[in-house]
Amino acid sequence: MLNQYSLKLPKAVYSGDGALNLITSILEGEKGKKTAVFTDQGIEKAGLLKEPLELIKASGKEYILLNEIPPEPTCDEAQKVIDLFKASGAEFIIAIGGGSVMDIAKLASVSATDRYGVRELLDNPGLAEKCVNTLMIPTTAGTGAEATPNSIVAVPEKQLKVGIVNAAMIADHVILDGNMIKKLPIHIAASTGVDALAHAIECFTSKKANLFSDTFALAALDLIINNIQASCHNPDDMQAKNAMLTGAFYGGVAITASGTTAVHALSYPLGGKYHIPHGTANAMLLAPVMRFNEPACRERLAQAYDRVAREHETAASSEEKSRWIINKLEEIVENLGIPSSLKDYGVKPDDLDELVLAGMGVQRLLVNNMREVSPQDAREIYQGLL
Ligand SMILES: NC(=O)c1ccc[n+]([C@@H]2O[C@H](COP(=O)([O-])OP(=O)(O)OC[C@H]3O[C@@H](n4cnc5c(N)ncnc54)[C@H](O)[C@@H]3O)[C@@H](O)[C@H]2O)c1
Ligand SMILES: [Zn+2]
């Protein structure tokens, strides 16, 4: 039988130190007089806008700054920013930020229309049609949102985060410049980096994994496992930082071609109800879920070992290799000091029933998990984090 795979990608990706300078020529090649710059207060305070705004000015285009995007936005917060964008008449979008900023910019790129809003897209993502072109400049390494057709928003009444997926939202241009993550505070670098790590290992062990996604998932895993600690701990290690940005981008491509699994599924209610940042929630769940999955994906984990382990490692059997990978995931999360207990976020044992119900509701991702997750399994996994 001939299997069919599909891979949808941004039209152009520019990577490496100084890639930011391409903003001017990218803008010169785009239509319209006005550009909307999507960003947030944290990016502005970190001084990350100065250079991009100068480069926009150099192109002769006007811009409007939309800098009020909150972290992990709700669908209604997203709509507010999109309304400002629509009123501005801008014909091109530049997103400078992490996943929160890029996701709203992606939604805006299909929303310069009165035919639907964000809530209608939640019910029917198929409505989305491209309205304006986009340039994504990630400042975390990270979500890989610059590569994916996904936009994730919190839906308060469901106490969940929900993904809107439509290929119309894939970026046109992407700039991966290590200078944008150079001064990332370590706690953000750590949790967003482990999010990228989770994308790689989940997509490689997903039921949806295929030749295309494996190529990107394994390359992402190799880059991330072997650079995350240096990138987080050493502000001047530009090689490690650029490697992380590339790894996170590859992780996004792997999501597009495959899909994440139970780590992301069980983390959605932690973000939606307890407002635990996306990367932190995934970091808490990563090793426990992969340990649960191990019997069903031992050979895959052994293959991952063969790709990422360096010469001095001595694991020989599949069992040893898969154990090495899971221990490595756990060691990275521990060494980066990411919070590991749900108690720190106010989750109580009495909350478990609701948490299990909400987590089991994310069937869109649970169906990708190689080992079936029962409500009792989900309960035990959450319980282990209390
Ligand atoms: N679309 C996708 O494919 C996809 C995939 C995974 C996650 N997500 C979503 O992305 C969001 C999380 O994105 P994130 O993890 O990148 O974090 P984020 O965008 O929420 O940013 C977290 C914080 O870090 C700050 N920050 C970001 N970059 C900085 C820098 N270089 N220097 C200083 N401060 C900086 C921001 O101001 C913000 O306060 C969640 O909503 C999540 O659900 C989307
Ligand atoms: Zn993620």
C-alpha cells in the first residue's frame, strides 16, 4: 500500500544571526502601505522592538503597533486585538513574540473580514480564508507557532485551551534570529524550550508519525536535547540559541505533519483552568507521560536514542535506550528548575475529577497516543504531580 503524507510549510524561512535585517526587503516585496506589528508588553520592555521598527521605517512603510496581547490569550482577548487590526486597514502583519503573539497574528491574518470572528472559527475552523500575508519572528524557542497552521486560544467557559487549525494561517515569511532570544529570562527559555522538546518527542511517538514528520521530529530532538541547557544557561552561546530556534521551528513542522499526543492533551486543562503556562504544564507532564507510553513506543524511543546520543553513551538494548531518553527528558526538566508540582498552582486533590474529565475531552490529541489513555490512567498521571 502506498501511504500518503502531506507537508505544508511557510513560503520562506531565513535563519541565523542578523537574519532580522531582511525585514526591510521582505516588506518592500509586499503590497500595501501599512503594516501591523503584533507584539506584547514583555517584548517591548525587553527592548526587542527597537531594531525591527527601524527596519520597517527603512522600507518606507507605515506601521501600527498592537502591543497589548496578553500571555496565553482567550478567544475574546484575541478578538479585541483583531478588531484593532481590522480598523487599522493594515495590509501586512509582522508578529514579534512568542506563541501567544504569533497565534493571534495568525488568526488576524484570516480575519480581515466581517464574515466570521474568532468564536465562529472555534466552532468551524474551515471558515478561515487568508486575508493578508504574514512575517513571524519568534522570540521564544518555543512553540514552533511560526511553522504551524494552529492557533491556540483559551476558552474561559470551557476552562480549556482550544486549537484552531487551518492551513490558511501558515506564515508566509519566518525569521529565526538567535538575537531575539538572547536575553530571554531563564525561566521562560526553560519552559518554552521544553515545550519544543515535547513537540519533537510526541510527534516522533505519535500514531500520526510518518516519513516527513520523522525527519523533522528527529532533527528537532537532536538539536534541542543537545543545546537546550547551554542555550538556557549561557547568554552568549549564540550557536546553541540559533540551534534552539531551528529545533523549535522543526518541532512546529513535525506538529504540522504529525501531531502531539497525551502530554499536550493532558496539559490543556492545566493552562485553561489553572493558567499554568503552556511550556510549564508540558514540562510537568513530559517524563510521566512518556514513562506511561514507554511499553507502546519502546522501539521508537530507541531510534530517538540512536539519533541523539553521542559516542560516549553505552545503552545497547532497546529497553536501555528508551530508558535513557526518558531519564534525559526528566533530567533536563529538573536541571532547568521548572516547577514540577501542581500544588504550586493551587491544584487540590479534590480537583482531580474535573481535571480528568477535561483532559479526557482532548480526544483530538489523545487519539494520537500510541498507548490508550483511560480516565484512570489520566487520574494517576495527574495524581503523580500533586
Ligand atoms: N500555534 C502553535 O502551534 C502553538 C504550539 C504550542 C503552543 N502554542 C501557544 O503559544 C502560547 C505560549 O507561547 P510561548 O510559550 O512562546 O510564550 P508567550 O508568548 O506566552 O510568552 C511568555 C512570556 O514571555 C515573554 N517573552 C517572550 N519572548 C521574550 C524575550 N525574548 N525576552 C523577554 N521576554 C519574552 C512574553 O512577553 C510573555 O510575557 C500558548 O498560548 C500556547 O498554547 C501555540
Ligand atoms: Zn506545545
